[in-house]
Amino acid sequence: MTVQATSVPHADAPHPVAIEDTHATTEAAHGGEHESGGLPQFEFQHWFGQIVYLIFLFAILYWLIAKVFAPRMRRVFDERSSTIATAVETARQVQAEAAGQAEAAKREVEEARASSRATAAAAKARVTEQANARAEAEEAVVNARIAEAETAIGKTRDAAMTNVSAIASDTAAAIVERLTGKAPTGAEAAAAVKGAA
């Protein structure tokens, strides 16, 4: 006697499904998707929720930009423009101060040149005056010496001239005595010399 073993299904085990049933179920599921139109974003029934979310996000972004980001950007731009304006104003002030200092330095140089010219002219005039005074003093000394020399020469000449008459009369007397053998008198010799002069 033979006993055939039969399998007893477990209570938790899935029920056996035929292959034909599985294939039909899959085709029905895929066919249902193709018939529904594809992406849910393009179905009118989802548009209301999407529009609400878009409006909500737009409102949040607008509020963030208007209340947070825009004031910060405006402050940054204002600070930047203020910094640039301050820098430009400072640069203009420095340029004006530099121009003023250059003008003052130019005036000081011109004043120094004028002062040096005046000092040089005064020194030249003083030296010229001193040289002229020294020359005049030396010229006066030289003129005085010349006058003294001329006076001495005149005295010597006058003395020589008086002696010349005496010498001439003595010479004339000696010549006459030599030629004639007879010596003339002093008065005759003096008269002859005066007559010859």
C-alpha cells in the first residue's frame, strides 16, 4: 500500500497565483497609467494646489527680499557711495592743501630769491662804496705826495736855476779869461749871461 504525500499550505504562505492572472494585472495597471495622461503636473486637478504653493513661495520670497535682502543691499550701497564720496572729498582736500603748499613754497622761493638779490646788491654797493672810498683816500695820498714832490722839484729847480746863473757867469768868466787871458769882473759876466738868456 502506497501513501502519496500531499503538501499542506501554511496559513501565512501566499496563495498561489497563476501566471496568466499576473500578466493580466500588470497590463491593466500599465494601461491605466497610459490612459490617465502621464505627469500629474499637467492635470487640472493638481493646478490649484500648485498655484497656491507658488503664490505662498512668491509672497515669502517677496517679503524676504523687501524686508531683509534689499535693506542690507541698500545699506551696503549707501556705505559704499558714502565711502567713495568721503574718499573723493579727502582727495580733493589733500590736492587743495598740496596746491596751497606748493604755492607757498613758490612764494618762499621767490621771496628768498628777491632777498638774495637785495643782499647781493647791498653787498656789491657796500664793497663798491668801500673800494671807491679807499681809492679816493689812496688817490688823495698819492696827490698829496705828487704835490709834495712837485713842490720839492720846484724848489730844487729854483735852487738849481739860481745856481745855474752863478755857474753860467763863472763859466763864462773862465772861458773869457782863457780866450783872452784877461778875467772879466763878476758884474760883466753876470750881465753877459743875462743878455744871452
